[in-house]
Amino acid sequence: MNTNLYDYAYELEKAMRSSDEFKHLQEMYKSVTNDSEASQMFDEFRNVQMQLQQKQMQGYDITEDEVMRAQEIANRAQENEKVTMLMEAEQRMSMTITELNKIIMKPLDDLYGSMA
Amino acid sequence: MNTNLYDYAYELEKAMRSSDEFKHLQEMYKSVTNDSEASQMFDEFRNVQMQLQQKQMQGYDITEDEVMRAQEIANRAQENEKVTMLMEAEQRMSMTITELNKIIMKPLDDLYGSMA
Ligand SMILES: [Ca+2]
Ligand SMILES: [Ca+2]
């Protein structure tokens, strides 16, 4: 075990928790959860997204009706400003995580790339 | 942008590169790539795994013949000690990465968990 390696991960975790992106995401979540209309829309949106993703991962086809229903729910959710701001905050957090992962996984990319 | 956050990621990347798990993985890779028999078996094994994964992700069914062929290739590859040691090194690296990710993603788990 590399105690050291985990120490660096814990440092990054602390930095993550106090980052602007994360604090903004927390606030946007709070603003949605404290508003029953917004939170209902957001839950509905998230549930339908998850259902479609699961079907896709299990190799099932997604029907045109399902796509249309998901689109309707997404459109409705996006009419709520609190929900829209939460989605944007999630998007930003997700982009940051992608960047962090690229940095951390660079050693493996280098190694595998050198084999190709 | 949180320069700070990325600084911590770069620190973790350096720690990753100098970790026992990564250095061991590098050595095992070298031992396979320097041995044409081992590297051929390993490439064949990796290719068949990737093909099946891609089919699965695209929602195609995997035939019994394909499973049997993949199993044969895996069995043959595992008879080579260098290949086996590389697979074990990859497994260990992968477990370490899973642990690191759990640590780093804890703030998000906490946030999403608190909503459920
Ligand atoms: Ca709620
Ligand atoms: Ca080779």
C-alpha cells in the first residue's frame, strides 16, 4: 500500500470540497431542494434520464415514444430557472472532474500509448 | 477556474507516477513487450476483450461461439507467466484507481446522497 498516494488523494478531496465549482453546485442543489416545484421537476428529469441510460446499457432499444417523453420532461424542467442553474452547475462540475481525471490518469495514458 | 484544484491533481499525478503500483505495472509491461510470444498473446487477449466490450456497449448480443473463443484466448494467454503477471499488475492498478476515485468523489457522493 502507498499511504502517500492516498494522502495526495485526500488533499485533492479537500480541495474539491472547497472549490468554487463544488460550492456553487451545493448552493444550486439547495435552491432546488428548497423549492418543491423545482425539485419535483428535477427528480422527474433525473429519473427519466437514468431509466433511459440503464436500458441503453442493458442493450435494449429506446423507442421513439420514450425519446419524445424524455424530451418533453427535459423541456419542462428547463423552463424552471432553478433547475436550469443546477444543470449548468452539474455540467461545470462534470467538466472539472473530466479535467482532473485527465491529469491524474496521464501516467497510464503515457504507458499504454507507448505500447500502441 | 480553480488553479488550486488543478495543483492538487498534478501533485496526485506525480505521486501516481512514482507509486509502487505504477512502477510495478511499468516493469510488467516492459517484460511483456520485450518478449514477442508474450506480447502477441497479450495483444490478442486485449483485442478480443475490447471487441466484445464494444459489441456489448453498442447493444449487440454476444454469441456463445464468441464467448468460447474469448475464453480460449484468455486461457492461452494465462499460461504465459509474463502475461499473467501483467494482468495482475493491471488489476492492482485498477483497484488503486477505484480507491482514489472513491476518495476524490466523496464530496459529490455526500451531496447526492443527502438529496435521496
Ligand atoms: Ca425534493
Ligand atoms: Ca509487441
